[in-house]
Amino acid sequence: MHIDRRALLKGSSLLLASAALPARAGFASAPSLPAFYEDIERRTFRWFWDHANRRNGLVPDRWPTPSFASIAAVGFALPAYAVGVERGWCTRAEARDLTLTTLRFFWNAPQGPGRSGTTGHAGFFYHFLDMERGLRFKEVELSSVDTTILLMGVLFAGQYFDRADAVEQEIRRLANALYERADWNFFRSDGRAAISMGWHPEEGLIPANWVGFNEGMFVNVLALGSPTHAAPADLWREWTANYADFWRGEGPTRRVAFAPMFGHQYSHIFIDFRGVRDAVMRRAGFDYFENSRRETYAQRAYAAANPMGWRGYSNRVWGLTACDGPGSFELPYRGEERTFYGYAARGPIGEPDGRDDGTIAPTAALGSLPFAPEIVIPCAQALRAEPRLFARYGFKDSFNPSFNYTGVTVETGSVDPRHGWVATDYLGIDQGPILLQAANYRDDFVWRHMRRVPAIRRGLIRAGFTGGWLSARAERG
């Protein structure tokens, strides 16, 4: 059997271009979610709560596979603890003490340009750390984006823990100190106009910069908002300069596209983009929240069209993003050779960074809950029915119904000849969007605290954003 991919992709593109999107509705003060969703949230919270190292606050990159710590997972964990307080899953004192342990660790951890024996440099931190000692794991990069996620969680903690007792006062002091120590211009120290994605003491700055369209919006917002080491005012112009390469769709489906769904979620977990627009979006006539809503619908439309002919895709089972996969293989599928991947960024073919090997990640849909609840909730319900996918800590990272090759040795996960491959692990960076976006959908939980962070407001204004909540006085309490 030969699959004419060009014809299928053309059909998919036509579907995306013509897909009808319902008008965007405002949130009620407390939108309701079906009862099963609370079980998803509670189990996802327990992943962070059960696996944080109580001695230093570090959170593993994954579990149950033994793992190093991910600083981005820590950034998602800090607001997750507060969700637990509000939902009655832990006490405020327990969350407060674990948060303080975490902030004290990062403040006191060794910094410096050495290749080993440090946790970070220039106020930033290495992508992965040893879970016990908290030092750089192997030769990973000093990460501007993963530090941004960590600092977003830190800044949230500084707003949430607002009481007068000594512990919460120290949390607020350390939150400000950690953010103010980060020297954003270190990532421009070779004269480049934009912020580098990372740095290695062995080789210097990574050539790739945070420009174009992807998850890096909040990197630039925090860099512009810094009261101590702010990036130049033209940084946002560098970020948007090549948007022309990213536009897809027509009319109500027109959007700045990026294939993996996490690129449309990460910044939005912490920053409320509803009603605020930069120069690009003022010209386009909609905001970045609407942009993410359109991309959420485009992902579902892609799955329904299913141009690659994968098993399991439908208008109820969908979602492509960065996630685990069965491994690197070239294998026959429906009469032709197909390429499969291990951990990789995935997204619709035809969009920037598109790659599709039949692997679906629950976080891709569930992390988009605030954007399009009317299609995310049915997807969540359908995913719960997938064999072996929903377990102790909610959704395992990913699954691939098409990968039913029992004669190969997969990198991770397990293969069932009928139902295909399912991941072994839960990943912190994929658990975070599921829990925190549900909290945002319920009552603006992360957003309303982050709207009070002076650096967020300052960074958005310096980037040229206007309107919406930026036009109101800074929120209190």
C-alpha cells in the first residue's frame, strides 16, 4: 500500500483552513469541570508532592525511571504546591516549608564559570542537576528557558506566600533576590541582539537564539522586566522580526504557528495574555491567547484529518508536543517505511518544527484547557479510556497506538500487540501544564498572582504590549 502523503497533507491543510472555530467566550468566575477532572488534577499534584526531594526541593525530570533533577520541573512544582493548598491536598505550612527549602537551595547553591562543582552561573542554572547534590548533571547547558520556568515559579511563590510570618517573608525576599541576580545580558555577551538559548563552560554561548515563535516569549518578558540586568528595549523586536515565516491559516484560523503544542502553552501558564497585545497582534486583530486557541483547534483538526494514517487519531484523541516516544526506528507501516522517535518535539506536518510519528501526549491537549475547554474536556475523557495510559499519577507521558512492533527493543515504555506502545514515565515538564492550566481555567489561579508581579507588567510594557489588564491598576490581594 502506498500513501500519497502530498495529497493527504493538502487535504489536511484545506481542512485546517476551513475549520470553523466557535467564537471565543469569556470565562465565568468559576468555570465548572466534570468530576473526573478533579481526579486528574489530584493525581498530577501527587506526582510533584511525592517526588520532590525534601532536603533541597529538587524535582526529578521523570519517574519512575531513576532521574536527575529538572529545574523546569521545579518551576512548575512551586505553584503546584499552592494548588495543593487551595484544594486541600496539603497544608499551607507544608507547602510553605517545602517552598522555602527550594528557594534557599537555589540561592545558596554554588555559582561560577567552572565546568563542574557548580549549580549555575550569572544567576542562571543548569538544565539538569544531580538530585542529591544539586550540581550540574554531566555536560548539560546553562539554560535560559529552563531558568525562566524556574524563576516564574519562584516569582509566583513570592506573590502567593504573602503573610507576615518570618517564613513567608523569607520566601518573598529570596524570590526577589533570585530574579534580580539573573544577568540576562550574559546571554548576549558576544554582541548578539537576542538572548541565546544556553551556554556551556566548555564552548560558550549556544548559537541559537530566542527569536521567531516558540515557547520563548516569557524568556524575553522576564529579560525586559528585570530591575537589575534588563535586556535592551529592542529585544522584543528581535523576537518578532521573522514572524512572517510562522503564519499559517486563513481568516479565523490565521495564527502564528509552532507545531509542538508546548510552544503555545508554557508562557501562557504564567502570563495572562488575554486582552493584551503587542504591535504584531494589534495589526493582526487578536491576542496571543486567541492565537493559542486557534492552534489548539488546528491540532484537533490535524488529528481528525490524520494525513499520515496513524491508528487512534480522531477529533477526540489528539495532541502533539515534545514527549517520550518508543525509540529511533525505521519500520514498515501500511506499506511504506516510517520513522519513529524517542524523546522528541512533535507537531503537525506543515507547521514550523512539525514531526509526526503517531505518538500522542496527553499534556498537549490538557495543557490547552483554558484556550478551548469545549474540545479539551472530551479529549481528556477519551484519553482516560486508553489502555494503560492513566494510572497512579494521572496520565503517563505519551502513547502510540500505531507502534505495535513486539519484536523490537524500545528505548522506554512497553508494547502491546493490540494497543501499541505506552510510555513508562511521567515527566515533570508535561505534568505541570496539565495541573496549572486546570487551575488557571478554574479561577485564574496562577494568572491572578502573576499579574501582581511588577517584572511581568514592566516586561510586557517594555515589549510594547497594551490593553487588557495592563491598562488597569496593578492588582492587589
